[in-house]
Amino acid sequence: MQDPKIANVGGNHGSLSRRTLLQAAAAGAAGISPALRAVVHAAGSDAPEKKEVKIGFIPLTDCASVVMASVLGIDQKYGVKIIPSKEASWPSVRDKLVNGELDFAHVLYGLVYGVHLGIGGPKKDMAVLMNLNHNGQAITLSKQLADKGAVDAASLATLMTKEKREYTFAQTFPTGTHAMWIYYWLASAGINPFTDAKVITVPPPQMVANMRVGNMDGFCVGEPWNHRAILDGIGVTAATTQEIWKDHPEKVLGTTGDFVKQYPNTARAVTAAILEAGRWIDASAANRQKMAETVADKSYVNTGVDAIQDRIQGRYQNGMGKTWDDPNHMKFYNDGAVNYPYLSDGMWFLTQHKRWGLLKDHPDYLAVAKQINQTEIYKQAAAAAKAPVPKSDLRSSKLIDGVVWDGKDPKKYADSFKVKV
């Protein structure tokens, strides 16, 4: 009879042989002999204050670097043990972070900022330790809309003008990334998400089921749920989020301000481990495939590998016959370009919160970003993981409407939009 401890190891409990193989592969990729993989972290005052940490995640492909840091044993190298904790919804993640049930979370950038300012739940000082990924989300429209010719923002606007009915669009959390992407996308075609449509909040794993029964006309969510809608024949990809903003910030490693103050070494160690896991994922197509097979498990995303593996390699289809290779697919490291917690990234979410009436007044954009984004801890973690850091806390990007965001005049930027609340 097979030993039950070895029989089933996917997620938190995955197959021992599989985990051992993955750990050995990671050790080789990192240039560490398997025997030294769990090499002692910095001793003494640099040692993590907590040896075991619980990290919440939502079943999405972009939880991968958190999961792989645990599965590959990279966490042990930095003197911590990561326990991934599968959560049902973003409000659940928020509540468990705030009350201390979770030490960290794979979490929406804008959720952290909303909680810090008291607009996304109870007000609590929050911290962003690193960016977990760029790109890799999408906007899905129902097959019924596509059959009527609504296949992108412009054709959707045309159909909405012609069909005088209430249109419903779903996002995953009011201050989160998916809300901001779909609002920005709709507004780029002159559609006001609040006056021209109805907006609802739906947890990511429930998006496809809700579209299937007709609860919404479109949604924005992370993978694999957009590709799942295509595989199930109920939706089409109208836009990828990298079309809205190439290399946009997405999920972050979030925690509370109190946690960082009390356990700074732990925060640094966990950041370094996840940073290294992201580098492992992006190192090769083979590693990405191994990652897809791991996170597809029921302990994590709980879907078929087929829903994850194509888009994680940049192979896209839109559900309407078009296929393409996208160089700007989801990245977890990208030679170090992904993970720095740029102040300008955090400030951008604040400009959109102001644009859509979530903030009544202009905050001190830069001061808030400096309070939340833990750039010094990140730099220390990057040094430990031998990852590069940028020279500036601000970066410049051009979005889908041609407007450049560089973080230099956030008040002017927030007030400049024609479509707003």
C-alpha cells in the first residue's frame, strides 16, 4: 500500500517525487548544489524573525511565484517556510491580512492602496514589498456580444449605442487592478463604466460560471479564466491588459505596515525567495510548463493545464479564429524588470481612484506611495537574490489612449481625463 504521505502532493500536499524533482531542477538553475539548496541564511540579527509564514493567494496563474517559492524549496534557502493559503475572494484576502490571519498575500495592487486609505475596507497601514508580475490579464466579452459584432472597445460602444439596454460588466474588487483595466478600456472608447453601464464585483474563479448563466456581458480578470471562457465556448478575448498598458503592474506581495515594522528580516527573506522563484519561472519555456502543471493542481488554481499553458508561453487565441504570439505575455521576472515596487505604479492606481470617484479629494500621491511601497526592503532582498534594481522610483509608460504616465504630475494627470465620474 502506498504511503499516504507520498501519495498526493499537488498544492500544499503535492507528490513528494514531483516536488523533489522540481527542487533539484531549481537548485541547478540557481547554481546551488541540491545538498546546499537549504543553505543557511544570514545568521544573527539578519535571521528571519518568523520561520514560517502564511501567504494568501487567489486561484490565478499569477500566484505562481508564491507557489513555486514553496514547492521548489527556495524559501528554505532564505530561512523561511512559506505556507500558501488558498482564499475564496479578494475581500477575504483583505480581511485576513488586516486581522493578521495571513502574514502576506498575493494581492491586487489597488486593493492594498484602497485599504491604506480606507476606501477598500477598514483603514489599515499597508505595505507593498514587490510586484509579482506584469501583464497577463484580459477583458472577455460574451459570445452573444461577439456574435453581434462587439469584438473590441469601439465595436462594443457602437453596439451599446444601438441596443438600448443595461449592460453589465464585472471586475474582481472595486479598487483593484481588474476594475481599473476594464474602466480604462471602456473609457478609451467613450463608454463611462458608471453612467453607461452597470458594474458588479465577482471573485475570479466564479467569472466563467456567472457569464455562462448570463449575469454579465463582459469581465476583466486574470488568467486562466479568460482562456477558460474560450475553451468553454462562452466568451471571447476582446483585449489583453498588456494592450491597455504594456508591462503594467499587476499583483503584488502585500502585507501590513505593522508586519514590516515587527518582522523586517522576514519581509526581506520572503521577498527574496519569491523574487528568485519568479526568475526560475521566466528562465525557460520548460520551467513555465512545469509551473503550469504545478499551479493547475486542485490545491492551487484547480483547472486543466490546457487553460494555463498556452498563454503563459505567449500563445494566444481570441475565440474568434485569431491566434498570435504575444511577446508581452505574463512575466514574473523578465531580467529583473518586473519586480521593483515603483512609486509611480502605486501612484497610478491613486489617480484612477480619484478619476472614478473612489477618492473625493486628491491625496498626496507621492507621500502615500512612499508610505506603502517598501523600496528599501526590496533593494535588500534584490541584493540577496542577486537581482538588479532600477535607478529611479518612477517609470514612464504610454497607455492605450496614447496618454503618457510618468508619475511626475499625478494631480494634473488624474484631472485630465474626459471620461470620469
